[in-house]
Amino acid sequence: MMKLVIRAEDSLTLQGLVEPLQQVLKHSASDTLFRQQDWNRLKQLAEPYRDYCEQEQWDLEERALASLLSVCPIHQKEWSLFVLPLPIPAALPLSILEVVTGLYVNEVESSTFAKPLDFSPLAMVWLREAGVMPIRAWSGKLHKVIHGERLAILELEDEKADRLIPRYYEQKNHESEHIDEGMLLLQVNLDDTSPEWLAYVMEQCLRAGANDVHFLPVTMKKSRPGTLLQVMCYQSQAEALKTILFTETTTFGIRSFPVACHRLARRFIHVQTEWGEVAVKLGYHQKNRVQIAPEYAVCAKLAEESNIPLKWVYQQAIRLAEQESDVNLL
């Protein structure tokens, strides 16, 4: 699979990206592959940021998007596309910073924000929706440099492709090992919230799509004991979870940090213990089995029904899983 890396010297626009991608992907896709559904969806996602661009610039970017979707379909499988840290104008309004979530960016101090904006929201939306993966540095054998306007595309042969763990903006399928880049860690400090309320908040957050919810004891102002509530989630669930935190706790503010989650490849098998069947989750790192985890609820039910220690069921399920599962993924 081809590996392409976008390197921009200035704020990225689709107009500058179309020509070099057409050159390098001229045999990868046909103009007939343009999909109206993707066109409408990307335009809708970028629409809230239209006011930050002049109309002429916006029209040029829309035409470039149409060309780009023709030569470079969003759901292609023939190449992997990466982007190096992108320069963005200094002091961008908070309302437009949302468009670069999930990407590595460098704020350019010599540039200051002023309308009209030489910065393409459509380009940022396309990068995100096309699953372009951000990287801090490129490595591998450089085959070709395809120049565009204020940017270039580097065509690479990754010599470590077999060991490369893919990175995604948001990946909810955990069958393959990967790193989720597009995640947030939400934090609130609480010193006047009932423990019963916190239990309810945890349930509500998990139902709303949170990946993890937990509480930590902390010392707050004036040495008051308090609780740090942390919620890890995909950015697509962030607003719903913030609403829960604001309405179900006593907090007046929520901190958020971008985080990445390295997830093992997962497989599930069922083993037959002497007390009953147990589902077991297997974890693989670089195709080697490194984790074996029997399902707690099933083990606890069998232990209670048979009036035996829970650890007996766990230990036997693990031994059987070691015997019946593959040590390595194919």
C-alpha cells in the first residue's frame, strides 16, 4: 500500500492539494467516482465556518473539493494518507478551533487572525472525514516529491510497514490493534456533590458513549477534600457528555485535554469449565497474544451458583483459553 505524507508550508487549502494528488493518484481512481453523498456531508460539516472566508475563496474551495472527491474518494483502500503538523494563523477564534481537532498543528506567531481568513475549513473537514492520520515526523524510503502550491506530497515506502500500528481519528472497531487519536479527557473537580449523584453520573456518562469514567480523591482550595471526576470519550460524544456533567454535577467548569488510546487487537472465545461456559476476551499486541480476560459477570454467576470461590472459575477459564486460543494472529 502506498504511503503519502502531506507537508504544508502555509495554511492548507484544497486548491493547493488537488493538483499534486491528481498527479500521484492518476491511476488510483476515476473522476466518475465522485460521490454526491460525501460532497453534501462535507459541505454541511464545514458550513458553520463559512463566515470566516471570503465568498470567492469559499467557492474556489468548494470546486476543489469536488475535484478532490473525484480523484481521491474518501473510502478508498489503495493508499494511506498522513499529514505533518499544519501551520495555522495565530489567535484563531475559539469557535473555529474545533475544525482542527484531531490534527497536529503549529500556531504561527508571525501571523495573526483577521478576516478574511487564509485558512480553509473545508480542507480541515476533508482531512478529518477522509481519515487522514496526523504524524509528527515521517520516516521511510522517499520515492518522490510531488509539489503543489505552498505544499508537497511525499511518496514513501515504509520499511517498517509490517510493524506499524495504524492511527485513526475515531475507530470503534477493535478487531485490529490501533491507536485512537481523536479522543478527549474531560475533568471536573467536585467538593459539594453527593456520592449517590456521582454513581448516577457515571451511569449516565457510560450510556452516552464514554469509554471510561472514574473518580479520584483530591485536595481542593482551603484544603477541602474533593473528588476529581474524569471521563474519556471520542470527540463526537464530547458535547453530550459535557451537558451531562454540567446538569448532573455542581461544577462550573470542565477541563478537556486531547488524549490517544492504544488499543490491542481483540478476539473472543468461549471455553467450557466444569461449572459452565465462560466467554473470554483475548488481547494481541503486534499479533502476539498478551492478555486473557474471562468475563467477570459470567464467572461470578457460575461461582455463586456452584458455591465455589470466584478465582477457581477465573483460573480454569484462563488455563482453557491458553490451550484453545492462538498465540499469534495470522
